[in-house]
Amino acid sequence: MDQETLYRYFKGESIKEDEEKILNWLDESEDNRRNFKNERLIYDISLFSNSKEMDGKRRNIRLVSIIKWTARIAALYLIFIVSVYLYNEYLSGQNVAFQTIQAPVGQRTIITLADGSRVWLNSKSTLTYSANFGKKERNVTLDGEGYFEVAKNTKIPFYVNTQRNLLKVVGTKFNVCAYKGSDEFEVSLIEGIVDVFANDHKNTLYRLTKNEFIHIKGNAYQIGKLKSIDFIRWREGLYCFDDMPFSNMLKKLEFYYDIKIIVANPSVLNYKCTGKFKNRDGIEHILKVIQKDNFFTYAINKEKDTIIIR
């Protein structure tokens, strides 16, 4: 990085493009960051030297001038030390590592976070959080379905980010279903309070209280009371459906088993389904059981990644 560009930056006269260029240069290597600190020190000293030359034109230097000169040096050194500290803090913030935990298809995973919170991930779900989680913030990003038991901490709220909506909690138990690419989002609260934010992640859409759920599809949403909590038994390896529309059930099965389901006969989507199934029995077993009460046929391709329902 040329000295002229850096000095304009130190003076506060650089344009936005130069500032971005300098920040990118700093991120490239430790040598660049070391050179930046050295140039900053030289620049600060030169400022003082120029000021000192003007005062040096006076032949008689009094003791009070020497004291002021010493004070200025100390102040400049202090500014330099503080600048280095703040800059290092900035770099540490820029280089925060993230961890991602994923539950394999057809399996479940449980995670205990640094603050003591526990998260269960359903099949094909991922949870991402920073390596310094719990120190200054508690933010996680969920893609899929997760059940949360959040450790209470009134000073540091717990945020769950999804592709659509944002959740804010302090200490509570709740289930979230928010697979990336889906226009549906659902939160079911077992205990505590959850604030559900709108798509802009700024305005509160609704505050859930105990045994309430919110289901959002597109721009419409439905709020109601939980009839049972069997739906969270996926943590035990059970998929429970209680009078669920066949269309909703098929969407869940697509995510759980990472398979595409094509419905050739739309009339079957009006079916309502009730049942409890072990996830290890597989999707074909589930469809065969549902066939006993509803008239439809299905076929699976050779690659076993697509099912057609007629």
C-alpha cells in the first residue's frame, strides 16, 4: 500500500474506495497490518515534529515548553497504544470463526452450547454459531427444525436467526421449523416467552406465550393453542402427525428424508393424516400405512430420490 494513500486515510481525507482498499489490504496478511502500525506511528511523530519546527523558530525555549513537549509526546504515545488496541479488537471481530453442526438425513443431533443451552436438530438441519458464543452475544442461525432449551440470562438475550424470521428469547423451551427454501415457518412454545420478528428482523410480529404456536406461510400467519406436544417427539425418533393435511405432511417428509415428492393427483392433498411413525422405518413404510385410510398409489424411481404420488 502506497504511503500517500495511507496518509490521506490518517488525515481523514480518503474516499470510500480507498478506505475499502486499505481494509482489504489489512485483511491480507500480518505483515500488512504491521506496516500499517509502523506508518501510523511515523505519521503521528511527523505531526509533532512539524509542530515542533514552528516552535523552534523561537531562540529562547522555556522550561514550560519542554514540559508541554513531553506531555504531547506522552499523549501521542497513548493515542498510538489505544489505536493499536482498538485496531486489534477490530481484527479479532473480523476474524471470528463460526461452527456449523449438521444432523445427517434420517438422524438427530443434540448440542450443548457454551452458555448451557441445549439444541436438538432434526434430520437435515444445521445450526451455525460463533466460536465466542455466550461471551458478549448469543446468536445462532438455524436451517431446518430444532428444539431449544435456552439457559436463562437476562443480560444477554438469545437470538435464533432463520431465512425468514428472527426469534428473541431469554430462557425458554420451544420448537422451530424453518427449512431454507421453504415459504413456511413455524414456532411452537412449550415454556417461557418468545418474540417473533417480521421478515425485516426489526419489527415484532407477535409475542408467543406458553403453549402457543405461530405458523407463517407467505405473508399470512396463523396463531393458536397447542393441542399436544407429540410433534416434538422427533427428538425420540418418532414422527407424529395429528389430523395434519397431507400436503403439509409430504413437505415434512421431503425434508426429513431428503427426497423429492411429486403429486400427480392434487385431490389427494385434501387428505388429513394421523399417526406415529419411527423415523428409521423410512418414508415408504409411512406411505404404506397412510394408504390404508386414503386412496392413492405411489412409485419411487431407481435412484430413490423421487416419489410420484397418484
